Amino acid sequence: MKEWKHIFKLDPAKPISDEHLEWICESGTDAIIVGGTDNVTLDGVLDLLASIRMYSVDCILEVSTMDAVTPGFDYYFIPMVMNSTEKKWMMDIQHEAVKQYKDLMNWDEISVEGYCILNQAAKAYKKANCTMPDEQDVVAYAYMAERMFQLPIFYMEYSGTYGDPKLVQRVRRELNQTLLFYGGGIETPEQAREMKQHADVIIVGNIIYTDIKKALDTVTTIQHMEKL
Ligand code: 1GP
């Protein structure tokens, strides 16, 4: 896994102007994740991939539906939703994918993410029929991600709302090998800095579409932290 610190997440179902896309790709962020929950289509993914490919930034597809998987990305992230109540989101979709595409899969490019979705209002929380874990549950999921499943990534997903930095800090203490990803509601340099103190990587999504300048400021903040 590369030494990523900051990643932008672009939703193939949301329009973005060429100018804003250029700013995002040239911002100095470490990578772009293409991923979303609803209305992710192959056409949408291909359009975004073609646009991002005009720049040199690393490009990752976060697989949410098998219908929209395509070659051409640098990396592929496969989520396993650890706090889903349905085995489907933990095991069955992945099983189906492996059954169909095993011979095409290049495991140098593929990483499995242990997802813990912590915002009840998030689309992904509802779609995967999650239950809300308490602090001990989250710590146990992180422990399982590293020790039991040896996953490269544990992702604390608050998509759409800013999370609890104390919980991120608590989870940090649990992980030595597995990288801690934090995503959700980051809109200001202070929030970027606060979460990055604990997480290995912060993911910035929604603010790209509502206030591009603020989104770009999160990159500068992380770059500045690295220099200190
Ligand atoms: C979403 O974790 C990412 O999957 C980022 O969250 O859209 O709230 O920034 P936001």
C-alpha cells in the first residue's frame, strides 16, 4: 500500500465540471477514489475514469456493483461491511465476484477494506442494513480487521456527517499493520487536521460538490502537516 495521506472521493453519479475535476486531480491529493452508493453505472464510471486519466494522480475504483467494474484503474478497493446485518455485504457479493472474475483479478492492485459505517443517515448504512456499533463494537471490528482477517484497510465511514475524533483516536490504538481510513463530513482545515492526527488517510467527498475551494484547502492542510 502506498503512503497515502489524503484521498478525494468522486461519485460517478454526480456531475462535476472539467475545471473542478482538473483542480481536484492537480490539487496534490494522493489519489482519487471513484465510488458511490446509488446510481453507479458503467457509463458513469468510464466517463469519470477517462477524465481522471488525463492527469497523473493515482486512480482507485471502489467497487460497489459488479455491473460497473472495468479495467483501467490503478487500484481496486473491495468493501466488506463489517457492521452489516446481512452476510451479503460481508461475504456473498465478494464470493460472486471471485467466482466470476478470479482469473482476471490481479491481487497486486486489489485491497479489501473492512468498512464500519457509523452514520445512520448514510445511504450505504441503510443499503447494507447496518447496525450502529458502540465504542467497544468498533474497537472489536478494528481488531478483527487486523488480527482475524488481516485486512490492509479499516475504514471508519461517517459519510455525510463529521464523526467522533475520540473514537477514531481509540481505534488508532488498536491498529498496527492495518491502515486506518477516516471519511465523513470533512469540510474545514481544522477537521482535516483533527482526523488526520489519528487516521492514516482521510477521505474527502461531498464538499467537492458544494464548496470546491474548501475541498482544496483540505489538501493544503495535510501537506502542511506533513512538513511540520
Ligand atoms: C464517503 O467517506 C467518504 O464515502 C467521504 O465522506 O462525502 O462526507 O466527505 P463525505
